[in-house]
Amino acid sequence: MSEVSYDALRAQAAKRDSEDELSAKRAEFELDDTVYLDGNSLGALPTVVQERVADVISRQWGQLRIRSWEESGWWTAPERIGDRIAPLVGAAPGQIVVGDSTSVNVFKALVAAVRMARDSGEGRDEIVVDATTFPTDGYIAQSAARMTGCTLVPVAPGEVHGVLGPRTAVVLLNHADYRTGRLHDLPALTAAVHDAGALVVWDLCHTAGALPVGLDEHGVDLAVGCTYKYLNGGPGSPAYLYVRADLQARFDSPLPGWNSHAEPFGMRPEFEAADGAVRGRVGTPDILSMLALDAALDVWDGVSIEAVRAKSLALTDFFVECVAAYVPEGRVEVITPAAHEQRGSQVALRCEDAGDVMRRLVEHGVVGDFRAPDVLRFGFTPLYVGFADVERAAGVLARTLGETGTGTGIAG
Ligand SMILES: *Cc1c(COP(=O)(O)O)cnc(C)c1O
């Protein structure tokens, strides 16, 4: 590799950073000179969160105490913050509630979907699930199937079409594969599931805040997602549940708590579901985490998700280009699809000694993550990652790969 190519790519990075309409956003985050490419696992801290959480603790809790349930808007925070996430995933207001973890919301969505699929009285008894899914989704789907008397049908996302039929109750899919970064065709798969008379639940953990989702536009039934990845809500920040407006009256939650009751303070022994997305609530919301998320969402003010997507694709393209220029041929294999319509906001590289390589990368100030057994994962968060970061990460990767392994290629 000649110095010329380094210079050319560095110059290109500088030019692109100077033309980047989102570049000013980086100043709204707490960052240092580490190249942080792990925002698809834990988003960086938006500076505004610190002050706002301090106020929630010292004033709202410390001084107002129980009055804050009303005066500080704590009680309605789940639906209010859901409405702030809504435009990022293409949903009109009133369809998203924030609360619980993604795992718990997958459970609510799946069981409620099976119940709705059976409203019509047909014998729908199969739950189709992406066989390559993030493990928790698969575990929950398995349990939901047992509880509802359904059979679990695990399939590769590309084979979903072949298993849909009159027995399908619900299909649980990931919008992007957490390991490879492959983006699945949400509009086409949603339409295919609907043609089979079934419902679809989309897991948006790896796309919300990274690219346009278009939940309403594509007629998605139910969706879930976490808020600590591209939405920067903080460790363990609550997840969200989307229930399309026209399905809400039929949404029969398997976890009907007092927060989803029509009259929560009526303290009545019989359950009567509230109207609207509130049905997706269960118990007392996790206020500290929820309000940290609320503050973190301020960074999206004035940001278009289309601009985020355009920059995300440019960043991932540029990373692949730099890796191809700097890393010896055959040392890593890009397993993220090259086609834009099949790519989320990360690049995954397969490499025999990936665990060792990632440890060294982190030591050298480039933070991505390792997914067993052999995947290096790099997440690109357009609000705070720039092109110079990308070039630097690829350069450090090339040097690190030179220090480790046999150099005989990934198949060696
Ligand atoms: C991150 C992620 C989760 C996380 O679930 P938790 O309940 O928040 O731990 C679930 N599903 C997918 C696809 C994820 O990427």
C-alpha cells in the first residue's frame, strides 16, 4: 500500500467532513478522541442528558416528590416520549408507548398478535421467526409459541415467503441483522405476510435512528425496538412498542397491568383495557431512565432521518473502500451486503482471529465489537461519526491485522 493512497483517502475524508450537513451534531455528544464505532450497541451520551437527569433527581424527585407524577408529567411520559420517537420510525402520534425492555415488548407483541390472528376463528397456529435473529427474540418467540399452543417455524429471512400460509399467525422479523448488518425488505415482507392473512412484528433495534422505517406507510402491524443503540437513550433505557392505530382496539395484552387499565386509579378488581397505545403499558414506568431518553431525543431536533440515512450509507461505503485499500487482500471478508437497499448502518467483517483483533483495536482507540465466533462489527452513527474517523479506523485496523494472525488469509 502506497502512501499516495493514504493521502488521497485522508483528503477525501476531510473534504466530505467539511461538506457534511450533520457534522455540527457531534458537538452535542460527550466524546473524546476515541473512534467510537459501537453506537449500534450503546449510543454515546448526549451532553444535555446530564443536566436534565440531575434536575429530574434533585428537583422533580428531591423536591416535588410524589407531585411529579402529575406536575412533571411522569405519568404520561411513556406515551409522550413514544410520540417523540414516532417521526423517526414513520409513525403518526398515538401508536407508540415507551417502557420495559425489547425482550418484554417482543413477548407482548407476539402473544397479542396470535390472539388477533385468531379473532377470525381460523386455525392459525404457527409463529414464524427469523432463524438468524438476535437470541432473545428467538427465546421469547419459543416461549410465546408454547404458551399459545403454536408451533415455532424458524426460517432464514430470505425463505419467509415459502413458509407463509393459512396456518401462519404471526411473523417476527428483524429489520436489520445484528450480526451481518443486512437490511431486510420491510415493505415486501410486510405485504407478503398480509397476503397470507397473518400479522407481522418488526424488531427495529438496529434501524430506528439509523434509517427511515416507514411503519405507517408500509402498514406494519406491530413493532418493537430498543432506545440505547442509535437513539442514545443510555444503558438499559426503556424500549418501545408500536401498535398500529386500527389494531389497538383488538390488542389484548398478555401483560395487562394497572398502567394499561382504562381507569388505573379506580383500583378495580376487573381489568378493563384503556383505549389506544397505552394498552401496551404494564406497570410503573422506569422514570429515571425514561427521562434520560427524553433528554437524549433532543439531539434529533431539526434532523431529517433521510439525511442520516444518506450519511450512513456514505460512511459505510467509505469504510469498505478504506478497508479494501489498506488491508491486505484476503485478510478479512466483508459480510455486510454491498447493495445499499440491503445494508443497515454497520459493517461486519469476518476474520479468523476477530476476538484478538478487536481487543487490540480497542487498545489503539478504535472501539467496535466482536461477535463470536469470528465477526468484527463496526457501527456507524451519523450524528457523531465522521469520515476522518472512518479513515482512521481502517488504518488502525490494517496495522492491527498486520500485528496479529498468520497473514495467510481468512480461509487459512
Ligand atoms: C439489542 C437487541 C435486543 C435487546 O433486547 P433487550 O431486551 O433490550 O436486552 C433485542 N433484539 C434485537 C434484534 C437487538 O438488536
